[in-house]
Amino acid sequence: MDYTQILLRPLISEKGTFLRESADSQGRTKVAFLVHKDANKFQIRKAVQEAFAVTVTSVNIVVKKPRTRMFSRGRKRLSGTVSGHKKAYVTLASGSKIEFFEGV
């Protein structure tokens, strides 16, 4: 798979923004991505290094499985599905940075 198929989009949330802006005691930062459901840690590491020309220290993966959910519309009870996704938290080496939305 090409890195454009593995990295779907950066995760823009409060937690993702906080991780990107803060660094740990050794100067490493973390970046969160939504990734393809079949991608593994080695493919994600290679894709980030190719796409952004940075050094990756580690990759952590979180998988949210799809589930069904019941909800009500008046007296009717309906069921729907909540889609699942896979997130990757990528730790960058000290001094490496990925700049998504600088100046926004």
C-alpha cells in the first residue's frame, strides 16, 4: 500500500491538538492520524516517514470496532450502526515536527 492509502487524515481533536503542541521530558511530540483498517505499525511508521520526512520513535494503535445502537423517534425504536475506525498515535523523535495548520 502507498502512504496516501495508509494515512487517511490527521486526527483534529482536543486530545490530538494537545499531544501535537506539547512535548514530553525528552522533547518528543506525538501526532494522531486516522489510518486504514488493515495497516499495521510497520506500515504506518514507513508511511509517516515517507510523507513528512521525519524520524518516528514509536507507533501506538487504537481500534474502535463498529457497533449497533438503538435510538428513538417518537414511539418508534430504530437501530443504526456506528462506524468503527483505527487511530495511530505516532511519537516523533526529539527535534522532529509535522506542521499541519501553522498560522491558522
